[in-house]
Amino acid sequence: MTFTLYMVRHGQTILNSYNRLQGWCDSPLTQKGINDAKSAGKHLADIKFDKAYHSDTTRAMRTCHFILENNHHSQDIVPSELKNFREQSFGYFEGNDAAQTWLMVGALHGCRTYNDILEKYDLGKTRDLLHETDPFKDAENDEQYWARLNAGFEHLRKNTPDGQKVLLVSHSITIRSIVDHFAPDLGADKLGPKNGAVTKLTVTDADVKVQYYNHYLDSETY
């Protein structure tokens, strides 16, 4: 069994524009975010999708709507919610200023920024450190996070016939983590996807292969 998965990061939101953490909390798309979604729709306009999914956030749902609205073949598809591919939970720190939060999380470990933590450790460690710092321990640790994502991939494998093309609107760190896990040479640990960027995966029974990551320019392939 093999199918193609087009993962798209949702368009910019109000909290994105203020550099605030936005995992399980939600905020509306900005006008730029709507344009991000329509741009993704233009880039994927000629892909004939068999199915479409989005996470259980309004920002992902609306982005998915704009993409399908601009598609030449798949406008009649009714997308399904797949919450396994929501963003990681930031727990107590949801909605907080991102720079301030990562200073609090990294300070005891000799790190002052999110990138400092990534430079010293990796994406998984950022989740574990955030979980340790959260006074309520609601932020997902790396084990919890990957249990959720792996269950999502299993759902797709069980419900996607061979050869199909699937649209999935998801989130920055989720897409970034998947690419870093399956194709670490692409540098997703150092650079997250742009709002509205497309990442193409080939999913088999036993593996996930990344065909490309973070495409958002008109000159790039889709």
C-alpha cells in the first residue's frame, strides 16, 4: 500500500502575527493567512485529491476550505477532521509570548531561545523540557506527542486505498517534526515551514518518505 500525502501548514493567524504560542488554542486567520491558504490552493490546484483532512482547529479547517475551493478537481470533497495531526500542546504556556516562554524553559539548561535549545538538543527535547517546566504538566512530552502522531498515520494507512492522493492541513511544529523524523537531512529542525507551505510525503505500510519540504514559491514544484 502506497499513497501520497500533501501536508499544508495553515495560514497565518492573529496569534502567529504576535509571535505567541498556539498549539491546542486557536485564533482566526488574518488577511495574510487567508492569502496564504489561497496561495496553497493555487499551488495545488491541479492535484486531484481523493480525500482531504484537517486538524480540529478553525485555522486548519478554514485553510483546507480555501485550498479545496481553488482546486480544479476536488471542490466536491467534504474534508474530515483528524485531530491526531493538531499542533503540539503547549499546556500552561498556550497563548504566551513565544520568546519569553522559551527563555523560561531553556534558562536552567544554558539556553535562551527556542533555537538555542534546538542547537543543543533536538525537537523532541524541546517538548520534554516544556513539559517539565509546565506547572500543570499539561504540555505534551515527546512520547505523548509521537503516540498521537503515530496513531494518526495508522488511521490514514487503514483508511486510504493504494495510489490515492490525500490533502492534510496541519501545523508548523507537527509538519516540522515529521520531516525531521523521517528526513533529518532536510534541516527541518533548523527551519520551520512557512504559513501555507506544502510538504509532500509518500506513505507506505512500513515507512514515510519526504518528497519535498516547505514549498511555497510559484517557481517550485508541487
